[in-house]
Amino acid sequence: MRISPSKLARLDRAAAAAGRDRSGYLRRLIDDALENDGRSGRPHKFASADLMGSLCIGNGPGTNENVRRIVRQRLAARRETYR
């Protein structure tokens, strides 16, 4: 397998942090991936489109309507500042 020297160095650091040599570290990663069949073990969680981009900053959900309202308010406040 070909791998860039920078990725190889990162791999060696990760192996050293796990207390293994490079080959042992790679074998363990492969064994874990095959054991879990490549899945994380938890089912996919459905996320509503209303929650996309939503942060807990007091502005509500990141819906198009809400974002447009916030942008209008900020532009209006900026216009008042420069008058």
C-alpha cells in the first residue's frame, strides 16, 4: 500500500499513543472494522430539516424564514447606524 510520508508519520504517532507498533495497530483497526461490520453500532438518527443549522443562541431554529428575518433585522440596524 502506498501512503504519503505525512500520513505515515501520523499513523506511527497514533500507533505509539495506543502502545502498539504500526502493524499491530493496523491489524487491530482492521479487526475492529470487520467485527463491527463497518457500523458504529447505533442506528442513524433522523434530523429534521428545521433543525439544520440551528444553534442555541436564542434565535430559534435555522429555518429559511427565521434566517431571512434575522438578516433583515441586522441590515436594518446597520442602515440606522450609518445614517
